[in-house]
Amino acid sequence: MRVLTQRISTIVKSDRAFTWLKLISVIGGAQIIIQTVSLVSGILMIRLLPTQEYALYTLANTMLGTMTILADGGIGTGVLVEGGKVWQSREKLGTVLSTGFALRKKFAVGSLLIAFPVLIYLLRFHHASWLLTFLIIASLIPAFLTALSNNLLEIAPKLRQDISPLQKTQVQVSIGRFILITVVLFVFPYAFLAILAGGISQIWSNRRLKHISSRYADWNQQPDPKIKAHILSFVRKILPGSIYYCVSGQITIWIISAFGTTTAVAQVGALSRLSAILGLFGVMFSTLIVPRFARLPSVRKDILRKFFVIQLGLLLLSIVIVVLVNIFSKEILWVLGGDFSGLTTAITLMAMGSCITLISGSTHQLLSSRGAILPPAISISFAIVVQVGMAFLMDLTSVNNVLLFGIYTSSLIYSLRVIYLSVIIKKL
């Protein structure tokens, strides 16, 4: 009997290992294609768009991220947590998702009212004409509306770990976006057309995602007031932080757009494009690790052990990335073109900042998936004090200093999150 038990245990472990290997290969293979196509698309835009147009594209794309965060306000986290409780029931999961969508539509209006005036000011500040400003604003609307739905539509298949259809859809969208950008920018090199191309390709993606998620969630279910109250409880905790991180999450772009030149904005935007390759690991993490961490039984010892194993993996990955970028900095910058050849130090700093942001953001996802959200009053107050203090000590007209500013901020926020975990671990 003992031998039989051991054999069964070995088979179970082998099956688990095979499942993980299969998932990693599926996600990794698809994401390599997606990120490669995305990187090529980004480089194409850098080379085809004039410096002025690329600077405007950078500002608009940054504001798109800000608008999406504001419109979410913690709704996505609340839906993930509530969905993790009922993920095996198609009707109950449908109710959770329908409730999340109803809330997000209301938040979207407020996001637009806040973000558009700021973007108009920044575009005009960097010498965009009124016509070009209007065209950029108009092109952001479809991109914004589709981005709102995207992450909610992915929750059901992610919870059920039905990964292959998600990856297939993302690959098709990235290729479609690349084709649109290539065709359009070769003829009409304008920022608003590059933004519009992304929004159009995402419309098709959302239709596919809704079809995929309908296997696991009944979209005919009506929003539930109790679930709405639970999701809003997460919103109250997360929204203040989301508002703050709309600014701090893209602090390098905001600072350089306020204190630097239009050329400096384009330089930071171009470097950010290269660091977007880390999206491969971010997507794998949010798709594969976070949902499984959310589903863990509430056993404190196991949660803590797996949390720190994940942290170690993220740290080792980041060290490898920064070392490789530093070694091949000249070769990487050659890809961007002659206008960016002198940014060898800046690209290493960008890699460091991107890796720290990846670790900090991933840690936030892990804690949020367990309902452990750092109180905004603490995190925001701490970050503001740090950032204001550094702003007085640093010359923020320099691209390198602005990147260092982002590194210091992300590092301190990450440290605060880990300290918070050690305080509330008994409640997990």
C-alpha cells in the first residue's frame, strides 16, 4: 500500500509538472511572438514618425494608460477576488462580471472628464495644433473603450486557466496592429493614426474574448447589489492609490514633459518602447501566477512560502535583464536609429526602472489577489514625501536624473509593500 501511495504521489507530481510546462510553453511561445511584433511595431513608429509626432504619440499613449487606470479604480481587482470565490459556477461568475462591467461604464465617464483637459494642455504645450489635438483626442476614444473591457473579459478564462485561446487572440491582434501601423504610417506618418490603429485591432480582440469567456460565464446574468458592494469595498481601498499612481506610474513621462523638451519626451518614449519587452513576463505573471495565488487555500505558511519564492524568481530575472541590457546597450540603441545613439547610460537606467516596476507591480497583484491592499493613506503619503524630497534634491531637466527619480520611487514603494505583508500576514 505504501509503494502504491508513493507511485500515485509521483504520478500526481509529474502531471502537475507537465501542466506547468505546457502552460509556460503556450504562454511563453505566444508572448514571444506578441512582444516581438510589438517591439517591431514600436521601432517602426520611432523610425517613421518625426520626433515631434512621436513625442505627441508618447504623451497620448501615456494618458491612455492613465485613463484606463482611473476607469478601473480597483474594479478589476474586486472582480478577480469575487470571481475567485465562484469560478466553478458559470451563472455566479457571469453575475460577478456583469456587475463589474456595469460599474466600469460609470467610472469611464469620470475618467474622460478628468483626463482629456490635461492631455489637451500637454499637447498644446508641446506645440500641437488645435486640429492635431482634436484628432489625437478622437483617436483615443476607441482605444480607451476597448481597453476598459479587455482585462475583465480575460478574467473568466484566466481563472479556469484556459490559456491557449487567450494567447491565440493576442497573437492575432498584435499582428493585425502591426499590419495596420505599417500600411498607415508609411503613407501618413501621424501620431493619431498610430493610436487609432491600436484601437481598431482591439475591437476585434474584445469580440473574440467575449466569445471565449462565455464558455465559463453567463453574460445574461444581471448585476448583483451585494457583489457590487463587495467590489466597491475594493474600489474604496484602491481608487485613491489608482489616482495617485496615474501620476507616479508614468512619472518619468510627466516630469520630462513638464520640465524637459519635446525631444526629451521622444527619447524617454523611445526607451520605454524597448523596455516594453518586459510585458512578456508581466503577462505570464498575471495570467499564470496571480490567478493560482488567488486560489490558494488560506494557509498562512504556504502563502508566505510561495510569495517569497516568487519574489526571488522576479529578482533573479531582473538581474539577468539589466546585465544583458548594459552589455549590449550600443547594439540595442542602434535599432532605434541615430537620434538615440548617445543614450547608453539612460537605457540601462530604463531597464533597471522597468524591472523594479515589474517586481513592485507583480507584488501588488499578488497582495491584491488575497485582499491585502496597502492602505492608500499610508502608501500615497509615503510616496509623496519621498518624491517631493527628491524633487528638491535632483535636477529633473536631465533624462538620466528623471529615470533615477523613477527608480528610487519604485524601490521605496516596493519595500513598503513587503513590510506591509509582514504586518498583515496573519490575516491572509
